[in-house]
Amino acid sequence: MLLPGPQNEAKAVDDVMRFIVGTDLILFALVIGAMLLFVFKYNKKRHPKAVSIHGNVPLEIIWTVIPVLLVLYMFYIGWKGYIQTRIVPKNAMTVKVTARQWNWQFQYENGKQADTLYLPQGQPIKFLMTSLDVIHGFFLPDFREKQDVLPDRVTYLVLYPENLGNFELTCSKYCGLHHALMYTRVIVEPPDKFLAWVNSGVKDTLALPDSSQVKTERAGL
Amino acid sequence: MSEIVGSKSETLSHGHDVHKHRDVQGAKLGMWLFLFTELLLFAGLFLVYATYRYFHPVQFHNAGLETHTLFGTINTMVLLTSSLTMVLSIGAMQRGKKWLAVTFLAGTILLGLIFLGIKYFEWTSEIREGLYPGSPALLNMSDGEILFWGLYYTMTGLHAVHVIVGMIILTFMLVFILTGTINQNDYIKLETAGLYWHLIDIIWIFLFPLFYLIN
Amino acid sequence: MADVAIPPNEAFANSYLKNHGKRKGILAWILSTDHKRIGILYMVSLFTFFTVGVILGVLMRLEMLVPGPAGKLFTAQEYNALFTLHGVIMIFLFVIPGIPATLGNFFLPIQIGAKDVAFPRLNLLSWYLYVTGSIIIIVSLFHNGLPDTGWTFYIPYSIRTGTDVTMAVFGVFILGFSSILTGLNFITTIHRLRAPGMGWFKMPLFVWALYATAWVQVIATPVLAITLLLIMVERIFSVGIFDPAKGGDPVLYQHLFWIYSHPAVYIMILPPMGVVSEIITTFSRRTVFGYKAIAISSLAIAFIGYLVWGHHMFVAGMSTTAQFVFSFLTFLVAVPSGIKVFNWVATMYKGSIDLKPPFLFVMAFIFLFCIGGLTGLLLGSVATDAQLHATYFVVGHFHYIIFGGGVFIFFGALHYWLPKMFGRMYSIKAANWALAIMFVGFNMLYFPMLVMGAEGMPRRYFAYLPKFETWQHISMVGSWVLVIGLIIMFANLLHGIFKGKVVGSNPWGGTTLEWTIASPPPPPENFEEIPVIVHEPYYHPEAIEVK
Amino acid sequence: MESQETNVQTYSHDHAAESKHAEPIGYGTYILVWLALIALTALTAVVSGVNLAAFTVVVALVIALTKASLVVNIFMHIKFEDFIFKIFLSIAGFTLIVIFTLTFADVYFRR
Ligand code: HEA
Ligand code: HEA
Ligand code: CUA
Ligand SMILES: [Cu+2]
């Protein structure tokens, strides 16, 4: 059911997803199992005389406390997984994203503009996003990341494209007629190939920030 | 069904015989619940005001200097006085003094009218200064000031609508008193109408400092 | 269970259906202040709009026949209008008034032993407001183009679009007042008109659920009213309150919208939960397990439900603090729902279960509601919500919970109370078949949405990537299966209402007050003598008592 | 409208059932409260001229709250009503607090 997760934050999100889905399945099986069992066992034919039980306080406490603990744990891992994706590494490369009805535009630090998102592999990216008209949603399904893009405000998103590939980028917030067609590609390339592309046809050249410390920084989280 | 025994409600004590008697408490509860909805309606606007004030403290300050504090203060006093005549009218009804009640109630409606009159002069003077939603003068101002004036017109406007509705309700009450539908033994309608009028007053009590004073 | 000794013929001759005072014909209905007649008025109008809503839903599924933008049944503009209207109709015209306005109106006074609601004329006024608001919404369709904002009316799009949003929003505004009036009427009724001896903890659980719902209606709806009013003001006078071009903050709009619209989802689900408690006890032939836990958890849901609205805005540009607080509170709201589910299942324990259609509906409800609720947990966690927000996963979540939970129980409640309301019985066999078909169709329709959502299919898309084609097709076929089930069900119910076998006053062996009066109930006072309550509800004398 | 005898809205003319209004509140009390309200209005208008820096808002709101509570308690009789009215009022008040604090959890911490 889940996508093959090529990226780091995708892994964090997938862990949360796996835990909650797993717990959900167990709880679901317990509830539905008990229901089916009772319906079978205490059917009118099998069990003609009902027993009126008014309640059981220890039981009430158990099935209040255990769910509370469970959801607190879910909250905890969910929050931890999320907050990691919001920390901006010092050596992140900034890409400016401009959304308008109905297309995306990307601008690199050296002024290079494009409507397809080319990214160097292994380099942390910080997107600074704004919209020219209504609210749009910057959505990268394969990276499990999403952030709304607002007019007159700048929002941000951090990305670590670790694997090469060609991924999709869609608009997740309804923005009018061609909302469904506000769609482009994310192409993750080896750094040298990316540099060749980003430095072609512009005045300033762009060098990638040193990304060697990224790994350690993330490990320290 | 053995457990449910039929019985005449009259044989029972304490307040459960509401089916036979008018339920003054019930009517008041209902009215209070309605007042809460009015309160929360304005609460939404107050929330918007608070947020934008927080975002643009300086602009709100400057814009606040432009409103007419004198008009605002007089209007506050007018509304407070109308609340007084309202309760006095109910008090007179309780004591069975029909014409006194009518006089006070008519006074309340009149004060409401005066409030609206002053509001009219205030708004026209501001509009003459070019301060109205979408006006060129306003669009040249900063975001915070546009928001202040937008909120000013929306909130005092919505309040004025409530004053008008309140006056219509009170006029009906006046007719009811004259026809005797409201009398010394049955004045709950007047009381609930009074509650509504006071709520309008309370909302103004908060609008007044936010638009005229804090600057 | 001895039926009360009212021969059915006499009951029919003296029912609220026949006796209508001075007026004749339609006027005797649309000017009636009898809560039972108003309940029926609501029911007829609600299901009319529901039919419109479902047809729009099926049309949306048909749109998914081919993936890309070409060769479509509807243009993008038409599709955008379709989901807007579908959402507005389903939410504001159908599920929000839903059970309280129809069955609540009909049974609340009877269940507490009252002759009517506290303010009968206000009750009629609510219905008129409901009809007026609905008509305005429908008219907005034929005026200046169909509104195309989604049911959430997000600013700035909703103030930029050229379609007639103002009118649609005005319609919803009026509907809000209808809802408020119903709520305050119910609160007052429950406080003032309980029969002698009916203390708070002797009320049926349906009444508890309606009470909690009514509070949410009264306390939350005004915030929606002001929000919609501001959209109108913004569109007409362009004062700039939410318009970013003039310094306004669109995220603040979302706060105001969800301050109402999240609590509103509990307006939709609390009454069905109340019905579930009624049905389970009746067909398990025993008292309810954990009466107080269920009653109090209704209040808890209403209360905590007021604190979590921000979970709709996790990626909208809120502060990190707010994301933290709202995610935390969202998880807490799941607990009282869990308590209810556990107590319901425990009520089946050692019962003597009679698998009649209403009970089968409850079983379907528990199944579908749990899926809906447990998927809600994935949305409540910020990490996974950043992935799932605004995808088909959300669409799947809320259809499971609103349609699978709420609306299935609405149907179940109809099957439960229809014999009481009309004195006749539908075909049990047809009802079971309809449910089975609907259950299968439902899961075929919505489970694929959960899968597509997790794989990244955004919502409100008229076109989609070819990789989703298989799932979209399964889902589309599911909608047809569901339609078949629904048609069988409605046909069966309608046949039951007019032609069904006549039943006595208590066909199921229910123990709440409505089963002590004739079917159909007498006009307009319900009870010849106001009953005195001595037992807690759900007292089944034939069951073995355990202390 | 049609037969209303059964409805709560139809009031019979026997007043004994409700003794709430046996003793109406004196005109004097109302006039005193009104004087206090007018005085507070004058006060808040005067104080607004004084520069209290950050406290301006607080002072103005405290005075407004005092005025409102006078109106609610005396003019609107809450002081003399059943306990249930006070519970209702606190539910409404609590709702206001919730709306403001949770929205400000976003607004205040936004960068
Ligand atoms: C009847 C309506 C209804 C109900 C009852 C709910 C109930 C819940 N909803 Fe849902 N929701 C909607 C209707 C509803 N929702 C709608 C319409 C939307 C979309 C709006 C839009 O954008 O158009 C939405 C969207 C929505 C979102 C936003 C998604 C997004 O846009 O990003 C979130 C996020 O947290 C959420 C969460 C929840 C949770 C946690 C519950 C909980 O209350 C669920 C509680 C129930 C259970 C958990 C199951 C039973 C319990 C057990 C089996 C016990 C064991 C449980 C535990 C141990 C926890 N919902
Ligand atoms: C009560 C709530 C409710 C219900 C019941 C439904 C029912 C259905 N919904 Fe719902 N839906 C919403 C509430 C609901 N929906 C909301 C709030 C949205 C969000 C809108 C937005 O994004 O703004 C939404 C969005 C939504 C989408 C997402 C659109 C998008 O994002 O692109 C889709 C997609 O297919 C869909 C499909 C359906 C379908 C196929 C049904 C069907 O299940 C209906 C099936 C039933 C039938 C077909 C019955 C037919 C029966 C008859 C005709 C007989 C009637 C007879 C008598 C009365 C005698 N809905
Ligand atoms: Cu841009 Cu949707
Ligand atoms: Cu929600």
C-alpha cells in the first residue's frame, strides 16, 4: 500500500505510518472480533435468556487508560517525525518557489529559473514559497511532504533528495479551474550534472554548499 | 409496561407541572441560549480584531486616532441610559403601572433612535473624509489601517443592525402592552426582549474602547 | 412484552397522521406545530436534497472513467461545481440537520415523556428557515454560474472567483440559524420538560446525545454565521478583512471556518451514536453496559471536539506551537469515541441478540465507523497528515465516518423507528439484502480512496494520473453497487410506510417511552397522562439482573 | 395558530406557579447602577487620554468588563436567577476563552 520510500523524511513518516496502521489493525481486529464473537455466541437461539450487566468500573478504567497511553505515544512519534522535517540545515541550498494559477516556477540562487524542479542528489534543499494569487499546495507525494503556499507570505519546506529519479510535484490545495493540471516533475540528478544545468545560460555560477556535515547534523537530532 | 406508571401531572410537586403552567424559566433559558449565539457571533469579529491588532499595533493606534471619541462617548451613554429605561419599564410592569411602563419603553426606543442618528452623523462625516471601504484614500494607506477601517464599519455596522432589530422587537412589545397581551401577570415577553436589548448594550460596551479609546 | 392495549385500527384512526385540527390538506402539515409532523416535514425535505447530493456523487465517480483531462464527461469547471454542491448539500442540507431535525424532533419529546418541544412555533420556524436556505442554495446554481469553491469556501479563492458564491454562502448562513434554533429548543426542552422522575441519569442515551449535539449547535454555529457573513461583506464591499492583497490573513479565515466546522462533524456523529445505544440494548434484550460512561463520553466528545479544529490546517502555515497543541488534542478526542465503542460491544456480551435489520445496521456502523475513526488518527498525527492532507485519503476518511457511520445509522434508525412512526412494517428480508449490497458497495467505493490517497492522489481533481486508473474504476463500480442497495432500501421503506403489515405498539420489545404509546402516536399530545419514571432506561424485566 | 393549550408558550393566568418575581427590584438600585455605568464611561474616556503605554488596553478592557458585569448581573438579573443560568453563562464564557487562546496559539507564535 505504501510507496517505496526513497528519501529520509519519507522513512520517518513511514515509520509513524506503520506504527499507527499496525495499532489500528490490532484495535480493529479486537473490536470487530469481539463483536462477531458475541453476536454468534449470544444469539437469541443459542442464548435465550439475557443477563443484564450494568457495568464494570475496572474495565472502564482499563479501556480508558490504555487508549490514552496509546494515543499519547502516537502523538509523540508523530510529532518527532514531523519536527525533523522542519529543521533547516545550515548548508541548505535555497530554491524559491512561486505558485500561480496554474503553474509552478522555481528560481535558484544564481537566478536560473525553470518550471521543472531539478535538484542535486544528496544536497539539502530549502524551498521558500509564495503565491501570486490564491492558496496553492506544494505536494511531493514520494517525499511525503506538503506545505501550503500562501499569497503575501513566505512558507518553507526542507527536502533531502537522496535518490536519483523522476518524481511528481502536484498542487494539493484547490485553486480553481485547472487545479488538477497544476502539475510538474521533480528530477533528482547527480550533483555535477545538476551544476552543469543550473549554470547554463546565467551570469552567476552556482556552486553547491558543502553537504558533508549534513549526515552528522541529522544524526545528532 | 409496569415500570411506567401513568399519573396526573397536577398531583406532582416542584416545577414539573410545566405542561399546565407557563414556563417562565424555560423562556428565559431559551433567550439566554440565543444571547450566547449573538455573543459568539460578535466573538468571531473580536477575534479577527485581536489578531489584526496584534499584527499591526502601530497602524491600529494611528487609525484609532481618527475616530470621533466624542460621538462614541455620547453614544455609549445614550445606550446605557436606554438600558436603564428598559429595566425601569419592566419594573413598572411588575408593579402593574401600565402607562409608566409604556413611557419608559417608548423612551428606550427613542434612545435607540438617537443612537442611530448619532451613528449616522458619525459615518457621514467619516465618509466625507474619504474613509470608507474601498475608497481611494483608504487604499493608499497601510494594510493595518485598511483593516482597522474595514473592521470598524463591519462591527459597528453589524451592531447597528442589531439595534434596529432590537427596536423593532421593542415596538412589538409596546403594542403588546397596549393591547394587554403583556400585563402584570404575564410580562415574560417584555423581560426576554429586555435581555436582548441589554445584550446589544454589552456588545457596544466592548466596541467602544476598541475603536474609540485604545489609541 | 405485552403490547399496550390499543388496537391498531383505533391507533390509525387517532394518529397524528390523520388528525390535524382545523386545517385541511397540505396546510395541516406546513402550518403544524406538532413536533411529530415537523419531524416528518424535515424528513421529506432532507431526503429530497439527499437524492440530489447522491446523484452528484455518482456523477463525480463517472468522471473518473478516463484518467487524463481529455475525453471527459464534464469539464473542469463543471466538476469543480459538482464537488462543491455535493459537499454543501451533503453537509449543510443533509447530515447537519440530519437525525436531530427529523428523528430527534419526532422522538425527543416522546422519549422524555413530554407533549412537545419547549418552543413549538420556533420549531416550525426552524423548518421554514431550513427550506428557505436550501432553496437559496439551489437557486444559486441557476444564477451566475455554479459556485466552485469546495464546501470550505477558502479565501482568497472564494472572493476572487466569478461564480455566485455570495448567494450560496447566504443560503448556508440561513441554514445556520435553523440549526441554532433547533439546538436551543432541544436544550430548553431537555432541561424543562422531562417527565416526573426522569433524572439526568434516567434519560435514554439518545436524549443525552441530542443534548450534547444541541450545545455544539448553539455554541459553534454562530462562528460559522459570522465567517460566512464576512465572505459576503468581502465580496460585496471588499473591505479587505481576509484579502491578503489588503493585509488580511487567509489563515485566520481558516481558523474561523474550522472553529465551526470541526465541531460540526460531531453534530453529525453524536446523534447516530445515541441511536446506536438505543438499538443495541433493544436487540440484545438487556440493559446497556456502562450507562454513565456512554452518557458522559457524549459530553466529552462535544467538549474536546471544540478544541481540535486546527488539525485541518496542519500544513496551512500555522505556527509550530499550534501544530503541536492541535495534534495533541486531536489524539485525545479519539478516546471518548473509543469508550463508546467498547461499551457498545460489551453490551452485546451475554445478551440475547436478535439479528433484526436495525441491529445489522449497527454492526455495519461499528465496522465502518472504526475504519473512519482509526484513519482519523493517521490524519491527526502531523507527520502523516503532511503526507495525507488534501488527498483521497481524507475523502475516504470522512466518507467512512460520515456516510458509513452517520448515514448508515440514519438508515438504521429509520428501520428501527419506522414501525412506530407509521404503524407498519417493511419487509425484513429486503432490508437485509439492501444492507448487504450497500455494505459491499460502500467498501468497494471508499476503500480504494484510502489506498489512492496514501499513494498521493490529491482531492478535488477532475483528472488523474494513469497509475490510479484501476483503483478509480473499482471505486466507480462500487458506487453503482451502492446505488442498487440504496434504491432497494428506499423502495422497501416506502413500501413499508404505505403498504406494510400493520404492527402493534412495540414490535421490537423496546423499553423507552416511545414504545408505550400507540403506533402511530396520537396527536398532538403523545401521552394521555404524563408518565412517571421509576426505572432507569433499558430495564428489561425478562433478563437476569446482575448487580 | 392551532390549538395551543398544550404548549408551554400558552400561559395561563395564574401567577402563583412562579414566585420568582414576588419582590421586584427597586427603581433605586437600577438608577444607582446606571450612575455607576455612566461614571465608568466617563472614567474610561478620561483615562484613555493618559498615556499608560502597554496598560491602556488592559485598563480599558477591565473597565469594559466591569460595566458588562454590572449590566449582566443587575439589569439582566443573573444575580437573582437560578444556578443553572450561571452554569450556562460560564459555558459561553469558557467557549470564548477557548476560541481566543487556541487561535492565539497560532497567531502569537507565528514568525
Ligand atoms: C462525522 C464526521 C466526522 C467525524 C466523527 C470525524 C472524526 C475524526 N476525525 Fe475527521 N473529518 C471529517 C469528518 C469527521 N471526522 C471531515 C468531513 C473531514 C474533511 C473536511 C474537509 O477538508 O473537507 C475530516 C478531516 C479530518 C482531518 C483533517 C485531514 C486533513 O485535511 O488533513 C483530521 C486530522 O486530524 C481528522 C481527524 C479525525 C479524528 C481523530 C476523529 C476522531 O473523532 C475519531 C474517533 C474514533 C475512533 C478512533 C474509532 C473508534 C475507537 C476505537 C476503535 C477505540 C480505539 C482507539 C484508540 C486507542 C485511539 N479528520
Ligand atoms: C453526508 C455526506 C456525504 C455522503 C453521503 C456522500 C456520498 C457520496 N460521495 Fe461525497 N463528499 C462529501 C460528503 C458526502 N458524500 C463531502 C463533504 C465532500 C467534500 C466536498 C469538497 O471537496 O468540497 C465529498 C466529496 C466527494 C468526492 C471527492 C471529490 C474530489 O475531491 O475530487 C467524491 C468522489 O468521488 C465523492 C463521492 C461520493 C459518492 C459516490 C457518494 C455516494 O455514496 C452516494 C451513493 C448513494 C447513492 C448513489 C444513492 C442513490 C439512491 C437513490 C437515487 C435513491 C434515492 C431514493 C429515494 C429518496 C426514494 N464525494
Ligand atoms: Cu494550485 Cu491547486
Ligand atoms: Cu476535524
